[in-house]
Amino acid sequence: MTTHYLVLSALLFAIGGAGVLVRRNAIVVFMCVELMLNACNLAFVTFARQHGNLDGQLIAFFVMVVAAAEVVIGLAIIVMIFRTRRSASVDDANLLKY
Amino acid sequence: MPWLSILMAVPVLGAVGVSLTKSDKLAKQLALAVSLVVLALTGVMAAQFNPSSATRFQFAEVYDWIPRFGVHYGVGVDGIALVLIALSAVLVPIVILASWHDADGTGAAAPPKRSVKTYFALLLVLEAMMIGVFAATDVFLFYVFFEAMLIPMYFMIGSYGGAQRSYAAVKFLLYSLFGGLLMLVAVIALYVIADKGTFMFPELVGVIQDPNTQKWLFLGFFIAFAVKAPLWPFHTWLPDAAAQAPAGAAVLLVGVLDKVGTYGMLRFCLELFPDAAKFFTPLVIVLSVVGIVYGAIVAIGQTDIKRLIAYTSISHFGFIALGVFAMTAHGGAGATLYMVNHGFSTGALFLIAGFLIYRRGSSQIADYGGVQKVAPLLAGTFLIAGLSGLSLPGLSSFVSEFMVLLGTYERYAVPAIIATSGVILAAIYILWMYQRTMTGPTAESVKGFTDLNIRERWVVAPLIAVIIALGFFPKPVLDVINPAVDQTLSNVHVDQFTPAVADKKGAGQ
Amino acid sequence: MQSPVEIVQHSGGVIGVSWLMIALPLLGAAILLLGGRRTDRWGHFLGVAMSLAAFVVAVVSFVEILGLPESERRRGIELYQFIPGIADMGLLIDPLSISFALLITGVGSLIHIYSVGYMSHDPDRRRFFAYLNLFVAAMLLLVLADNYVALFVGWEGVGLASYLLIGFWQFKPTAAAAAKKAFIVNRVGDFGLLIAIFTVWTTFGSVAFGDLSGATVSEAIGSGGASQGTITAIGLLLLLGACGKSAQLPLQSWLLDAMEGPTPVSALIHAATMVTAGVYLVVRSGAFFEAAPTAQLVVTIVGVATLLAGAIIGCAKDDIKKGLAGSTMSQIGYMMLGAGLGPVGYAFAIAHLITHGFFKANMFLGAGSVMHAMNDEVDMRRYGGLFSVMKVTAVTFIIGYLAIIGFPLLSGYFTKDGIIETAMEHNQILGWLAVVGAGITGFYMSRMIFMTFFGKKRWADDAHPHESPSVMTVPLVILSIGSIFLGAFLILDNRFMKFLAPAVGAPEELPAFHFVSTAGLATLALVAVGAAFAWFRYGAAEVPRVAPRGSFLTTFARRDLYGDALNETLFMRPGQWLARIAVFVDNRGIDGLVNGLAATIGGTSGRLRRVQTGYVRSYALSILFGAAVVVGALLYVGNM
């Protein structure tokens, strides 16, 4: 039973990770990051249930809060970049380099 | 009275005061006044010093600083430290007076105007640190001062120096930091291996017994000091730094800061790791002798006045290190006296060369000629300082060089003989430079030179007076140095020198 | 053999304050140098006064010494601790040192007086007198010091004074170069002297003359404390020092160039006093030399080689001062020869040193007087026939000339012949070479006389020679009187030898002076031949105004026996190359290594930073990669 949840979690995480690596649209990358976070949440909740321990559930809440905060700031930045550069592609925002 | 803390506090407070003043002129005057107060206080303290006292470190103060690691704010002076503190206290007011216009952006081909207040505040901060580094009796505190000294000097070279100042400043800083890092490792290892729970120097003497450990720790300290001093082949930062620094900063750099290296060898390398010091003595003596001859030969080939003086210093530092590692009473006392004398005579050379360069805006020897005719006082004092540099008897350096060579000869005849050839080379580099700059027909560019003005005379006069006085009557200083050197050597456990004749008599009886 | 007597600590009397001899001229120099232009008006009088005052102290001390019994004639005076534990500043007033003090202050004062006239047109006359006073003080410290370290202070002090005075007209590049050369060549000698002092110290544990008697040295050799080799080494190193100061081979090259200085300087420093310091050193260190026959032999060989070399150089010089300089070298060679011959030789050497001080100073000042009259012309080919216009100068010069060539009954006759005869008894070869040297002396000195004072006038068109003022001629007269009588006074009845005995020792049997001896007659004959030859070449025949090319030998002598060329090829040029190479190695090698290291680090990080592409996905990939590595590592560790 637990295995199914974990496999699902791993799949979601892999999909998210692949999305972050290959997609250029910042919003999509962002959503992929959310996907990875939620994959982690799923794993946490699964383990919490299996061990009969609420710690994992608790951590899931923390992750959600962090994710929410991240969305607020991240989206704000993306919107600002889009306004100035008329693009939401992460490859266009590559000024911070050597 | 906590004399040493006061000596450090006064210039620091003075530096704060100087940086808060409204006008540049006031800043200079305040800085000069503060440095004179420090000089006076040092004089009063030195008068109370008792060379024959049984307590080794006098005016001692010890407070816990980081009790968890046994780090203390521990200060105190013996004869060696006292004369070096006195050297710093004498040189700083002279340097302040000599640097009066160095940050103004006046003078021929001077760098653009910079913050005058900052320059003098840095000088005072540096003075506090110089006093601190010689006074520290806690190894960790010594390390802190050893590194912290770099900062004001870095800014003095980097902001107020010549055309290549940033290259020189970075080179100076990196070299010193590299050495300091090795020393930090050795300091921590010393603390851990000694397992005494303290960094206080007197309690660490003689604790490390294992010869191999001694060797590693010795190297950690020694390389830091060899870079600082600098010994050949760690010397190439010095000509750049000294040539690019403003004359006043160059005096403090070569005259005092570099002495921390040789002082450290005498105090820490010898006493903390006596067996390792004896093991490495042949190596150090070779480095010193090579430095003496090599520095002198390279000095002969220089075309830049300040670089030339810097290379003569490398040669002189070879003499000092030689005296330290000869481990004889005369060698050690001579080396300590040499540190003081070299500060005065090279200080005078740098300052007068600075006056010369201020007038012409070039430090190339070829740009001068016949200065003696238009500025006889400038040329005359330059000659006296130079003659002290070539150890003419009657001027201070002779006594120390003689003692170093004699002390070395007592134990290591061949290196002493090679080192003595330095006196010939010294005559060549000093007199040739004098000949090219001061004698001959007056060069066109030199014609408009004015002789030393009143301020410059006040800079030069005390230095020349000290050089001549110590040349004929070094006893007061030697009386302070000798007991301290004997104490050091007794911690190193070396046999005292006996003449060959007495040796035979002793064996016969 | 009679050994030197023990030194007695002295107090009271003028001897007790004999340090004034040094202090007064030193004070004079200090006042004149610090006082600056304010003292211009009376500076020269102060200089003369200080020198005369020192002379008075010396004379009174001398009288006091004479009043003491022989066994107490070495008086030590402690002044203060110089380098605690090694050397004190102390004086030793004994017959040897007081003889020197009299010579230095006496001849020195005369030359001071002469200089008042000679330098009267020089704007820097005050500085000149300051340096002269400095020289007198340093020279007195040299001879009066009671240990080697204090002696060394005076030794280098006179070197400094010599440097300053040779380069007195430092706007002339030749003068500045000559001054530097003199100092550096002297430093080579000082190097030897320093090592000698170190060796003495490490062997005997003292550098005071009082602790280093002949008895101490032989006892040390006996007990094995000092090997014979050590003592010989000390002797040779001392000789190296003496060679530098006294311009003996191989360190002779500086003396001829030193003639760039004003003529009174040449007379005082480079003829009468400073250059004889080497002889003083050898005599003062007799304890070592007497225990080291090899070193003594080398001293005599150096002396003979130099006396011949100097004489040969003197033959070819047209510059009157350089001719005299060659002659000085040669005469000091005689003294050195004498100094290598033990106590008998010491007395003759020092006596010759004193008489030489008189007649050579006499001739140098005479040459100065001639130059003064001839607009500073020094080329003797531009002189001739000066006898009629400057009689006093000419007559005194000729007296000096007769004294130096050893004309019977004049000073040189007694003192030089003494050295030659002692040498002859010691070693026939050395003796005969010294006789040959005397013959050459006869030639070159006669040549100088004939070219300068006799023959046709070969003056430059604007020359109007005239006799010098009396402030210059009076010293000449006094010196020439000394040149006549001093030798006879010192040598007859062995007066000087007996006087010196407490200081340097004396043989059991004092030598008798033979007015007629093989060596003496041979010397006289050769001198006569030399003088006659000079008459044919330069007296009877016309002297060309431009020097003819001359034979190989002439060129050889004109070029100072290729001494300078040798130094240049052996030391100077290689030295310059060495300095250049060293600078190159320092900049490109050692500093290059350091900068190369810095450049390598900089270059590496320059390449590494290319990893920062600015693309989020590549960062994400590296994060993923890092995470994978961490997880892999954890799994690996967990499975272990």
C-alpha cells in the first residue's frame, strides 16, 4: 500500500524535476517546482501514516507555507521581469553569470 | 599604571579624534601631538624599566579575553620588546612630520589628493598595533596584532602610494596573509599539542618536547616571519611595496613592521622550539648569507632610489637573521640592536630620498645629478644616513653589524666571513648611488631645488642625532637588550662562547 | 730581545686628558659643519686653532712620557664602555702612539695653516677645514686607541675623511669617482681587518692591545689554544687591511686617483699620515707578526713589490701630483719592508715614516704652491724654469728631493738606508731590490726637479707664475728644516729605537749606524746614476710639451702597471654583469615565480567561472547531479 503512494510521489517528483530542467517558461518552471514540493508532501504524509506519527503531517504544513511564500515572491519577480523584458523565458534572464 | 594599555589606547583615541576633526591642518597637528604624547609616555615608561629585574616581562597586564580557549589580553615587555616599542614611538612622530604633505596632492608628480584625515588616522592606528604586537605576551594576541597591522598599511600603500600602488598593496597583503595563515595553523596546533589550556607565552616555553612536532610548528612560525622580515627568497614583495608606498609609510613598513619578523624569530621560534631551531639553523644561516650578498648585489643593479633602499634592507635583514640564529650572546644582542639601528638609518634614508623625490617627482637615479651643489644639507644628511647604512664606525649600524658578525664568527666562521663581504658591497651600492644622484655637474632638472626647509630639518635632525649618539655610545640600549637576550638564550640551552685560549686552559686544568 | 713593557693605567696630568687631542678637532669639525654659513668668516681660523691645540696637548703628553721611567712609559686611559663586553673606548699613550700623534698634529697643523692660503678662493673653505679637523680627530683615534675595535673606528673615520676630501670638488665627476673608488678599495682592506679582529677575539677573548702581548701569543701557541696557522692568518688579514689603507699591492690603485683632491689633502692624508696607518697597524700588531714568520715574509715581499711598482709608476707620470703619489706608494713600500723585519725594522720604518711625513708633505705642498702659481696646471711638461720665479718653493722642494733620494746627511739618508741595511742583513734579495728601488727613486725624483724648476719655460700662454704668500711658504720652510735634520736626530745614537723600545720591543744589541757600508755605497751610486740619467733626458735635453709615445715599459708605467685595467676586467665588469644578472633573476626568476603562481591561480579561476552560465536549467541540473551524488554516497555508506 505504502509503496504505491511512494511510487506516485517519486513519479510526480521526477515529472517536476524534468519540467524544471527542460521548460523555459518561468511560470511552468514554477509550477514544476510546486509539483516537486507536493511530491515531497505526499511522501511525508505517507510515512507519517505508516509510522503512526504526526511529525510528517506537520512538516507537510510547513512545506505548504514555504511554498505559498515562495509563490508570492516568485510570482512577483516573474511579473516584474515580464513587464520589463516582455518575456517569461528563463533563458532570456541570464545576465547573472561570469 | 597599565602603561602598555595606555600606550595603545592613546593613539587609537587619537585616531578617532583625528578622523572627526574639521580641517586637514588640525588633523595633522592633532596627529603629531598624539604621537608626541605617546613618545613622552614611552620615555617615562622606559625610565621605569629595570633591566636587571628578576621578572622577565615588566609592566605586565593579563586579562581573560576568550576564557573558553585560554586566550588572554596579555601584555608585558622585556628589554627586546621595550627597545622596539621605543623605536616605533620615536619613528611615528618623525614620520607624521615628514608626511605632512604626502596626502595633499602637492609636490612634483604626486598622486592626486586623498583624504588627509584618513591618512593620519591610519598612521596612529598603525602605531597602536605596532606597540601591541611587540608587547603581546599571549601568542594568540600576538597573532591578532600580527595580522591586523596589515590593514592600515594596506590602505596606506593602496590609497596613497605611487603609480603601481594597487599591485604593490595586494602583493604585500597576499604575501603576508599567506605567511600569517601558516602561523595561525601553528598557533592553534601549539595550543592543542601543548594542552595547557592557555595561549600565554611564558607558560608555553619549553612545553613542546617532541622534536618532530617542534619542527613542524617551527616551520609554521618561521615561514610567516621569513615572509615578514623578509628573508631571501621570500623578499620580492618588499621592493614593490616600499617603492610604491609614500615615504613615511615605507619607513614604518621597513623600519618597524618588518622587524616583527625578526623579533618573532628571536622570541617565538627560538624559545618555543629550541631543538627545531637548532635543527634548522644551517638552513636559516644559508638563507641569511645568501640574502646578505644577493640583496646587496641586486641593490647595486637598481635604477630606482626607493627600490635600491629596499634591497639594501633585504641585505640588512639577512644580517639580523644571521645574528638571531647564531645563538650567541653577541649575535643575539647585535641582531636586536640592529633592528633598532636599521629602523633609524633606513628610516632616515627613505625620508630623505622622499624629500628628494618630492622635489623632482621621479625616483629614477638617472634623473638626478649634482644635487650637492644646490641642496648641500639634503645631500649631506643623505650621505650620513647612507654611511650609517654601510655601517661606518661612529654611526649606529656599525656597532650592531660588528656584534652580529662577531657573534656569528664565534660559532660559524665561514658564513661570517662571507657575510662580512657585505661591507664591501654596501660601500658600492651606497656610494655609487650618492655619486650618481648628488655629485657631478648639476643636472638641468635639479637646478631649481631648494634645500631642506625647517620642517624637513626637524625630521632629519633627530634621526641623525640618534644615529651618531648610538654609534658612539650604544651602551644604554645594549644594557637593556643584553639581559633579555641572555634570558632568551638560556631558554634555548646553548653553550656560551669561550675564547679558544681560555678553552684550552679550562681543559688543561 | 727586550719585550714591550706592561701598560700602566694612568690618571692625572696632561696624559690623563689626552682625549682632548681627539675631542678638540672633532669639536671643531662639528662646529664648522653644524654652524653652516655663519662660520664662514672665521671657520678656517677655528680649524687651525683646534689642530694647534691638539698639537700642544700632544707635545705636553710627549714631555710627560719622557719624564717617566722606561718601564712605565705605556699609559692606558679608560674613557668609557663602547661595546660592553667586547671593547672599551680607551687610549694608549706610549712612545709609538705619541710619535704618531706628534707627526699628525704637527704636520697637520702646518698643512692647516698652508690651506688657509691655498683654499682662500674656494667658497667652501669652511667645509674643507671641517673635514680636515675631522680627519685629524679620526687619525688620532686610530693611533691612540688601545684596542682593535676603537682603532677600527678611527681607521674607517680616516677613510671617511679621505672620501670627503678626495671628493671635495664633487662637481667634478672624476673627483667623485676617485673618492668612491678610494673608499671601496679601502673597504676591501677593512674586510680583512674585520676578519682579523674576529679571529683575534675568538682566539684570545680580547681585542685590547694590552692583553695581546708577544708572551700571550706564544703561550697560546704553546698551550694549543691557537694554532700557528691561526696566528699566520691573523697576520695576513691584518696585512690585507694595511694594504688597503697604505695603498700597497694589490690594493694600490686608489692612491693615484686620490690626487683629485685639493693638494693639502694629498699632502696630509695621502702622503704624510693616513696612508702610513697600515705601517702603524703592522708595527702595533708586532706580537702576531713576530710569532708568524710566514706573515712577516709576506709583509716584506709586499713592501718590496710596492716600492718597485710605485717607483716605476713615478718614472712615467707627467702629472706632478701623480708622480709624487707613485713616490709615496714606493716610500710606504720601504716602511712596510721595514715593518716586516722585527723590532730593528720597526724603529727604522717608523723613523722613515716620520721623516717621509716631513719631506713628502714638504714636496706636496711645494707642488701645490707651483700649481697655485700656474693656474692649477699639473702637467710637468708645461712647467720648466720655475726656479727663478719662485725661489722659496723651489729651494724647499729641492731640500725635500734631496731628503727622499737619500742625499748624505739629510733625513732620508739615515732612515731609508737603515731600512735597506736591515733588509740586507735579513735577506739579500730583498735588500738588493730595495737598493734598485732607491736608484729608480733617484731617477724619477730628479726628473721631476728638472722638469719643474729647470730647463726652458714651457708655460701656457696665460701663466704668470709668482711666489706664494707667506702663509703658504712658512710651512714649507718649517717642513724643509725637518727634512734636513730629523733623520740624523732620530737615527744617530739609536735615539728613536731606544725611545720606541718600551712600546714595540728592541733587540739586545742595538745596531750601529755605518756611514760607509756596501749597501749604503751601492745605494748612493745607483741614485747618482739615476739622477745623472734624468739630467741627460730631462735636464740637458729639450722636454717635449706633448708626451712622446714611449716604449712598452713607459706605457706600462703610465697605465699604473695596468692595475686599473686588471681591476676592471677581473672585478668591475664581471661585477656589473653579476648585478645585472641578479636584477634580472630577481625580477624574472623569483618575482616571476611569485607572479606566475598568482597568474596560474587567476587563470584557473578564470576558466572555472565559465561554469556560471546564467541559465537556470544548468544550475538545476548541477543541483540534481549533486543531489544524486549525495544520495549515492549515502547509499554506498549505508550498505557498507
